[in-house]
Amino acid sequence: MNSDVLRPITAAEVEIFDREGVVRLAGLFDPGWIELLKSGLNRNLHNPTERARVWDRDEAGHTMFYDSQAWQRIDEYRRFVFESPAARIAAELMRSSMINFFFDAVFVRSPGTQFSTPWHQDEPYWSVEGYNTCSIWMPLVPVSAANCLSFVPGSHRGTKVLAQYNFGILNPDGQTRVDQVDFTGFAEDSFPDIDADPERWGVVSWDLEPGDCIAFNSRMMHGGSGKLPSDVGLEVFTTKWLGDDVWVKFRECGMDPDHTEVMIAAGLQPGDRPEGALYPRVWNS
């Protein structure tokens, strides 16, 4: 497998990422990485971590499976983190001199699933803060724009604290006490109803093939879509990367995933750079 990007990241793509907060990147990962991740995902599905959730299960049995922070358990994921071009891609897009890995997450929708991802931003749920963050969203199967994650370009530059969605209510398996967040005490505004007028918000999504990816800032508004035809499933592997200005921040709202306990056990405190075995430095310029 090629540890280098299959083509250079263009200056135009870097500018789009900075200006819009999200960019589609075609043809960056060779097929070997996709096959490796599919193998890892198969093991993940048969041996989920304690972070695994089913976010939706309808009467017909369609499901939306989620797991995160599995990279220390699944060798295929770990190899991707340390050997794939993902960290370099994040560094170039953010113009960062150093890149630390934050965590991985997988999303698996069974064929016919009609679950639509609630619109949200990622950073308000995280135990870190900083402008230089990059999520790389990689489908392991073809995905159409109609079924792809959607984004509001430029929304990463907003300054208001919004009332984010409480993903804890989505667990249908009696896990009602996990992943609970409450933004009502300090949110400055409600989250806008983007689905009511997607054209007004300039919502974008793309057709993607395995080897393509979407890179986006953690402050981006994203969600929607995900409703699949009866013969189409969706498998997505994501990695979260931290650039130069990111530091530890514990939040009053509760966090998902909540890294507070493991951060404190590792000696990290608010204001620290996320480092060490939990958040390894993968790239230096």
C-alpha cells in the first residue's frame, strides 16, 4: 500500500478547506487502504468496543451502527492511522506543523436505513478546542450525493454557541444514561432548521467512490441525508486530526465521546496539548 497521497493536494483545495471548512478530495487513497479498513471494520462489527452504539433500529430491522476509539484494539485501524497518508493530508489542509491523532469513528448503515443524521457541529461535544481540526470522512463503498453526509459551507466561522443535538436519546438498546449532553444552560441560540430550507443554507454533498474522502473542520454544521435505497448500504471510516492550536478543554455540557477520565489519568489538564499514547504525534513538518 502506498503511504503517500496518490496525487498532490492542490493549492485550490487548501483554500477551499480554509474558506468553506469542507472539501471533497478525489482519488487520494489507493485500494489497499480501503481493503485494509474493510477487514478492520469486519472485525470491529464482530467485536465492538464499549463505545459501540446502535443509533437507530426501525421496525423492519434497519440499523445505524456506530463505534469509536477502536484503533488501539484493531490492528488495521492502527496501521491506517500511522502509515496511511491521512495525517499528511490533514497537515497540508490545515497548514499545520504538527498533527496528533484524536480518535476514529465508524458508521455502518444497513441497506434501506432511513435514519437521517441530526444536524450538529463536532467540536462542542469534544474534550478539545481549537481552530485547526480536521475530520477525514472516508466511504468504503460508493456513495451518492443523495445519501452522503451534507455540510453548510462557511459555518465553521460562526461564533455563537448553539444548542447542539443530544445524541444520547438515539440509543434504542436501553443505554439512556450514556452520551447525554445538555447545552441549554449556556447556548446563545437554537440550532437552525437546515432541512427546512437547504438552498438558503447552501447545503452541499457529493458522489464519492472508495479512495475519495471529505475533509472538514470540526466546527462545520453537518448532518442530514443518509436515507438509503433497499439494496444500498453505507460503510464509512472517519479519523479526527488535531493541528497546531488545539488544547484540552473539559466542557460543562457533558461530552461525546467524553475523554475526561482517560485524559486526567494520563496526566492531561485543561490547556494542555493532547499528546502521548492516547493522542500520538503522527506528523511533523
